[in-house]
Amino acid sequence: MLGAILVLGGLIGIVYVGVATLTSMLLFGWLLLVGGMVALLHAVQSRGSNFFWLGVVVAALNLAAGVVVIRRPDVAAEALTMFAALLFSPAGCSGSSAAWWCAGRRWR
């Protein structure tokens, strides 16, 4: 039963790509907000430690990112796609160059 529901959800996601993208960005934004609130609560509870200000900065960044993603999910989706492209391009180039370099050598 769960498999059929997952297949149906996947088919709906394929058909309505824009709605699925915006929905996932809104979910991601809310997760950032909740994570920021939890991080801020943790920072307040550990205000005597050496890492208090680091916790506050991380919480503020999570909260700010969550607000931005919730207010502009379309722009956030484009930015996340660009970040993924910038991350995957050097990884693919280095993997390809390593494969080319290793193909010239005889490994036994």
C-alpha cells in the first residue's frame, strides 16, 4: 500500500514539477526556521560556554535563510540549482581528469 502511494506521489511530482519544486522549497524553508529556533534555544541555554556566539550566529543564519526561502521559494529554488551546478561541475572535472590520468597508467 505504501509503495503504491509513493509511486502515485512520484507521478504527481513528475507531472506537476513546478508545484513540487515550490512545495519542497517551502518545506525546506520551514525546516530552516524550526532549526534556527532550536539552535537559538540551544545557544541561550549554553550562554556560559565558549561557543555561545557561534551558536547565535548559526541560529541567525538559519532563521534568515528560512525567511528568505519562505518569502521567495522560486528564487531559492534557482539559487539552490545554481549551487548544485557549481558544486557538481568541479567534482565532475576532477573525476574526469583523474580517470584520464589513471587510464594512461597500468594498474595491476
